[in-house]
Amino acid sequence: MAKREAVFPAGRNALYEKHGYSAAIRSGDLLFVSGQVGSRADGSPEPDFDAQVAQAFTNLEATLAAAGCTFDDIIDVTTFHTDPEKQMPAVTAVKAAKFPQAPYPNWTAVGATWLSGFDFEIKVTARIPSDASASVSRRNPPTMWDMASLGYSQISVAEPGRLAFLSGQIAAAPGLDAVPDDLAAQAEIATASLAAALEELAATAQDIVMLRVYVVNATTEAFGQALVPLRALFTDAKPSITTIGVQALYRPEIKVEIEMVVRLP
């Protein structure tokens, strides 16, 4: 059985000691990196937003390096923003420099109200290149909306382990010109993309490992609307699921976003 191993970058322990967590955890061939922020060596935030984003990526790079990884080994990315619509251009500029060409990692962007004094945070899962069998493949099937043109991938598959990580799915689909205003309709479109991904991977709902559902300005009723199409997709499967209320998502009109991890049969 793979043992859990904590990973820390050299000389950057102030923030982790203060809050009592690890920079990353290695389990087998996978590295689960804690959310990286634009903290200076003493743990305080960079006051300028552009500098804070650049420092967050620098801190991420150092954490990856401590485990023998690079940006090329990243499988899945989630970023958290206190004002996503305003901040996204600055983040995209740094992202383009760090990931200049395909294949791109998965990516989910979430608006948050509080990031412990910071305005940007980036959390990743990476594949540790420990042997020749370890690899990451990217997929952008035509049955799902075009993320490749934006510099992201829909699906990343980590080998060995046969786990597929899916970018956050929203109300976007091939041939769909406008996003419906209704949350329930948006959830149906996002769930249809999940179904398309399962078909691409030759998997079923029984192979879903984890789902994470983000709903803007969430209420119990709103979460109920988002879960209706998911329950239809699950049938008798019972995957792990986390529901999270957020202040915003990738674009102002998006009300729900769904991430998924799948075990390939």
C-alpha cells in the first residue's frame, strides 16, 4: 500500500508552520498540492495583485520541484479568485507563460469570498515521473465544448493508476450559442458533458470516483436543482460528491460548474 509522504519546498515553511498543513502530499505516483498563494518567505502576501499571482506560480513551481515534478506533470488545476472577472486577464497572462503550448492541463476557475488574506490561489494534482510507465495524456473530444482553443484540456488521464480528471463543466456545448439563464437548464447541459466524457473514456457512472459541484449564491433549493440531472446520470451509482457555494464562476452568466474524477475500467 502506498504511504503518504509530505513534501515541502526549501525555505518556504513559514506559511505551513503557521497554519499546520503540508505544501503537498505524495501518494504513489500522484502529488496532491495544497493551494499555493502569492506569499513571501515570511508568509505575508505580495500586496500587488500581478506580483501575487506571479509569486503563487513561483511557489507552485518550487513545491513541484521538491517532488521531482515540473509544470508538464500537472494533471488538474483549480484556481480561486476573489474577483474572477476582473482578475482573469492577469492570471491568464501568467498561465500562458507557464503553459505555452498543448497539451494543456485541466482547469477550473472559482470565485471565492475569502482566501486567508490573499486574492488568488492555485491548487493542482500532478503525476510524479518516477518510472517509464508514468504518463499523462490529454483529451478534447468533439462531443464536448472546445476548451483546447482557450488553452485548456477537457480530460487528463494519469498513468499508472488509470484515473481521469475532468475540467469543471459548465453550460457550454458544441453548437450552443447562448447560456440559458435558468440554473436547472445549465446543470442539465453541464451534466450532458459529464456523460459525454464517460462515453469518451468507455466508463459508466459506477466508475465515477468524485464529483465537486459549485453553485453561485447557493441555497438548498439551488443545490437541489443542480443535483436533479446528476441523479439521473448516477442511477444506482453513489459516487463521492461535494457541494460548494461560491460568489462567482468563470463568467458572470455561469451559475453552476461540476468537476469529476473517473476510474478508467
